[in-house]
Amino acid sequence: MTGLHLVTADDSPAAPDAVAAVAAGEPAGGRTATRASAAAIGLLLPNMRKDPSLRTDAGRMLLQMLSAHSIGDEAKWIRLARSVPGHRADMLAQAARRCADHWLRFANELETRRM
């Protein structure tokens, strides 16, 4: 597999200030959109599970999906990619991009709602 590089918590560890900004729903470093590292998300998910406003069917589903997709260790992603049989690589790549597109649209919707 050539050209595979995933940005993970290992590439950009979460500074405590960035974790606090994400927890507060504020942009970090003056940016309009915050990009939390996988480590920061891993720290925030347990707290979000305790939030009564997210104890709805939709909230539980969202937190479950985020937990399932927050593999922050680059080695795990590479191991997953290498485990895919060659004859399934193109279809799974398309499916992964489709999921990524949905998550990006979801993030954009949340960010525009916040403004």
C-alpha cells in the first residue's frame, strides 16, 4: 500500500488547551473549525455519555458511531487496510470515502448551526 498516510493522535497529540476548547465547543487556536485529535475525542466521549441531553436514541446512536470510528492509532488503521483482500480494496475504499463524505456533511451542519 503506497500513499497511505493517516493523521492521528500520534501525529498531533492533543494539548490540554485544545481538549478543553473542544469540550467547551469552542474553536481552538482562533480557527472557525476545531479538529480534535483522536486522543481528545477519546477523553471527551465518556463525558458526553453522561450528558442528559445526549441520552436520546439519536444521541446514543451518534456516540456509539463516534466510538466505533475513533480508532486513533495509525498502526491499527494500517493493519486494517493491509488486511483487506486485493479484490475488495476498491469497493471498500469507495465505501470508506462515502462514509467520510457523510461525516464531513454532518460536521459542516453542526458547525453552521453553531454560528
